[in-house]
Amino acid sequence: MTALAFDQPDLGARLASLGDEQLDDAAFGIIGFDDATVVRRYNRFESQAAGLAPHSVLGQPLFTSVAPCMNNFMVAQRFEDAQADGTALDATIPYVLTLRMRPAKVLLRLLAEPGAATRYVLVQRQP
């Protein structure tokens, strides 16, 4: 199996087919959440980078409890719009994370497919 790459095409479909242990092998953060924005998948890289244990993240609302710094038009609203329109979302944006840490420059990749059970926020830390 080839390693996951943050910018690889069709990554959303690939993530959906992988087990949690395989997500833990990724060299970037992976947060998967359902239609109610409840976190269902959370990989080791993101847990270590954010300093949040999986047990404190899984089962929690992403945009209000886990990462309220993403509850805005740049991130959360894009997922809402894609869901309402029934369109796919695959957008990469520069972003600054500010919750529970000093500001950290990252690239976020927002992934959603119509009808998919899980949507994803991928987090690539910048040096």
C-alpha cells in the first residue's frame, strides 16, 4: 500500500476505505465527522499535534467543542453549503489554528462527497 499524501487525488474515497490504524500512519492530521458534525475518526498525528487525546475528541461536535476556531465561513460553512447543495467539496486553504495552542499555520483540506457517511478536515502543519 502506498502512503497517504495530503494532496493526492480522490483522497476522500481512499480515507473511507481505510481502517483507523491505516489513518494513524498518515503524516498529517485527519479528522472525520458525520452529518451532525460529530467526530467519528481522529488519527494519531492530529492527536499528538493538537495535544488532544482521542477519547476527548471522538463523539464530540467538531465545530463547537473540538475546534471552534474552525466554526466560520472558511471551514464549517463550506461543509454546510456542500451538504445543502448536494455537491462535492475538495478545497485546500491556508489557515491559522488558534485553539489550545499558540497560533499554528496550517493547510486545511476540506473533503466531502454527497451521500458519504463521513466528511473530513485534513491538517498539514507548516514548518
